Amino acid sequence: MQELPDELERRLQALSDESAQGADFDPASWFWLLLLGLAGPIALIIAGWRA
Amino acid sequence: MSGEPGQGSPQAADTSGWPLLRSERTWGPWQLGIALATAAAATWCYIIGEYVGSYLGFTRGVAALTAGSMIGMLLVTLAAVPTCIRFGVDSIVSCKPQFGTRGWIIPALMQYVSILGWNSLLLIFFAKSTTQLLIAIGAIRHGSNLLVPATTALACSAVFLILLRGSSGIDRVAKILVFHVFIGCWMLYILTARRWDELVTAVPPSQSPDPLWNYTTGIEIGISSLLSWWPYIGAMVRMAPDGRTAALPIMLGMGAPVPLLSMIGIAGILVLKVSDPAEWLRTVGGPGYGIVALVFVAAANLGTAIAGIYASAIGLRQIPGVDRIGWPTLLLLTLAPVALVGLLIPDLFFAHFGSFIALIAVGFAPLCGIQIVDYYVLRRRRIDIRAVYDNSEAAPYRYWAGFNPAALAAMGVGLVAYIYLLDPLSYASRWPYQYLTASLPTALVSALVYWVATRRWVAPRGLGGYESR
């Protein structure tokens, strides 16, 4: 294992605890991502083609 | 200025490229959304709109570009954001598990070239807009060849001074410059209100006889333009504490402003044959509106350039040796090539903008496919953050001599697939481009190649830190 700078080591140590990490996308985030990035664009593509 | 890494302060971490702790990630949804909007809304929107307006009328153009932009934003978000948001790292660090302890240099070079190109363009635009503004208000006279180079140098100096404070510099400027998005909406209103009949009946100047090809190309331009946000997004979202805080600001703050402001370019090219509002607002509204437009263009470009230079500097931090130099020196190293392009070859760079934006999609579509399949399918969301910073021989992400052949193969196949579907220089296309675009199949093919290579050759050899199944 490579020796790391003290400050980086301190940060990695802190992040080894999963509760100290930032949370991934939650269900509400997935809803918005899929609505705005998938369902919305598909609807827009269909509507735009018919226009 | 406490910018040296290793000093233990939040600002040192902010400028070092090391992971940020949750206590240091203080941006809320509004703060993140405004910073992202400032990064996304710039002069390139008019050029993007100009390209779409060359193939499609206003209604179809807006629909295709908006849909493509939001799809592109989703791809970039799924690829880079999960790792960035969990560990407070930037986009380059997020790709080390896929590319290896040395192979990450490939995305890093892509990031550097991409941001260098975009920011050279922006600062040249900024210099030209500021020069025109000074002439318009009578502060200077016409005729000096030194004005644009001098303003470019001034813009670089302003970016340097603002970024000396790290990401707090972006936040401060973002709060002011976000108003240019609203001014952009006002400019669009001016044009649509006064020239609506001409707008809806205008014929796109370069449209193909195949309406489906035109429509797909509008979508493709949207996707490929938003893939450009991969280098930027990590450096911004690492300041937010979690995915819930970031999801909506990313889609609305970074994804939506591009199609919104690109409408100005679509409308401009269709009605007045000019996409830059600094030129057409004087025609439509008189010199007063022209001055407002010039202020808008100058402010928008400066805001985006600041975000881009910051992201690029953070990315360079990962290079061995660069991680030990001071923040001001790193900023100078990042800004120097941008300044040189702006000072020495601005016209040459402008002439090849179309090729530049198309080539970005060639690189970033495969990268997004690789990251998405690796994070969600192969690793099942498990990233070893310590291994990301471990460059030893036994490091989990060492692969072969620091490079992951699965990633290299997937990038290579993706590159060939994109060029087969759509020549980025001539826009000549092959089946099934008109049904699928070029970026989406490219990302899919790269993801498949990466998945097969990893499952068959990389993971069975115990490399890459994949859990055996």
C-alpha cells in the first residue's frame, strides 16, 4: 500500500465510513432524473415531430 | 492565500483535488443550480442554436435540441456524478476505477483539451464583445489591432484573481452573473415578439431533403453539446452534500439553460441569418439593445470561463508533481495556453469551431457509456476510494501497468462506431444514424465492449477490484 500525505490519509480514513460519504441518488432524485432526462425528452421528440 | 495542499483547511482541499468531507460540502440546491447555470450559459449556446437552425425550423429545432440536451445531461449525470457526489471528488478522479492508475490520463487529456478549447473560445468572445461595447459607449475609438489581445489579457487576469479564492470565487461571481440567463430570455422575447411570422415561416439554410435526418441531427447536436459538461460537472457537484441536493439543480441548472439560450441562436439564424445577439439586437432594437446584448455576452462568457478554468485546474491536480505546486501557480499554468490561443490564433480557432464540438462527442460518448456500465452493472455502486489514490504495484485499480485494456478497447470501438455513424467533420452519416443518433449507439456499444471485456478477461484475473461472482 502506497504511503499517502497525512491530510489525504485523514480524509480517506473519514470517508471509509459509509455514513460519512455523500448519499447517492435517492428515489426522488431518480424520479426527476428519469422524468427530465428520459420521459420528458421522449415526449418532446414525439410532439416536435408531429408539430 | 492558503492554497497549498496538505494544510488541512477546507480551502486547501477545495483546490487540491482531494476528496471533500461532508462538512466542507456546503452548497445547497439553489447555490449549486446557480453555479451550474452560470457554467452552462455562454456564447456557445448561440453557436449551438445556429447549427440546429441550419437544419430545422424554430418549433422542431427547439423540440429536438431540448430533448437531445436533456438526454445528454442525463448521460453525463449518470456517468460522473454518483462517484463525485459520494466522495467529493472531481470528474477525473471519478474515472480512475475504469481507466486505471495511469490510464486516467486519457480522460484527463480529453478534459484539458475540451476545457482549453471552450475557454479559448469564450475569452476571445469576451474580448471581442468588450471591445465592441467600449466602442459602442464611446470609451475608445475604432482601429487598434491591440484592443482584442489587450482585452483577452485583461479577461485572463480577471479569471486568475477571482479564482485565487478557489470555488468560493465561482460562487460569488455566479450570484451576480446568473442574471444574464434572464436577460437572454428577454432577448429571445424581443426577437420572437417582433419577428414571429418570419420566424415560423423561415426555411433552414442547410436542411437535408430527409426531414428525419434533420430532426435526428438536431437531437444529436443537443446530446453532443451536453456531453461537453462531463469535464465541468464533477468540480461543481463535489461541493454539494448528496445526490438529492444535486439531481434537480443539475437537470434544470445545467441541462435546461443550453436549449433555452440556444433558442436565441436558432431564431437569429432563421430570421436574420446571424446567431450572435450582439449583432442582431442592434438591427432589431437599436443601439441601446445592442449595448445590453454586449454586456450580456461579456458577462456570460466570463462566468463560464471562470468555472471552466477552475475545473481544469482541479483536473490537472491529479498529475504527479502538479499535486505539489501552489494554487496560484497551477492557475497560471491552466490559463497560459488559453491566453496564448486567444492572443495568437483567435481567428484560426474560430474557423474550426464546428469540428471541435463534434470531436468532443467522439470522446465523451464512449466515456459515459463505460462509466455507467462500470458503476451500476459491474461494480454495483461499490467504489474503493482509497484505491483511487493508491498508485502502488498492488493497487486494485492498477490493472496492467496502470492501464485497463477494457476501457481502452471500449474507447477505441466507440470512436470507430461514432465516426462510422456520423463523420464529425463533414456530417456525412450512415444507417442507422437517422433512427438512433450517433452518440447514443456509441455510448451503448462502448458500454457493451467494456462489460464483455471486464467479465471475460479483467475481473477473472482479480484485477480492477471487482468482486468475484
